[in-house]
Amino acid sequence: MSEGDTFLEPGMRVENPAHPEWGVGQVQSNIGGRVTVNFPDLGKVVVETSRVTLLPVFDP
């Protein structure tokens, strides 16, 4: 796991800048650099954070 993804915890909202059409998803788990995210219209996607950077989404 890279240092930059250790903060991703279940319940956090994130987006994938490479696929903005996926919308904002919710982190389900973060195990060994593999983050499972549930996107509303796409479903669950497993993202390898060594290859993809997920951006946190913070509500104002």
C-alpha cells in the first residue's frame, strides 16, 4: 500500500479522476492497497491504488 492511500477508510466518499462518469462512490474496504468502492450506478469496483489515485470528496 502506498503512503498516499492509507487514509482511505470505509465510509469515505471518493471519486476516480480517470472515470468522472462513475460519480462519487463510498469506500467499502481498504486491504493491502486494494480499495473496494461502491459507485451508485456502477456497483462495487476494486481499485488498485498503486495504479489509480482515488480523490476524497468532502461535503461542504
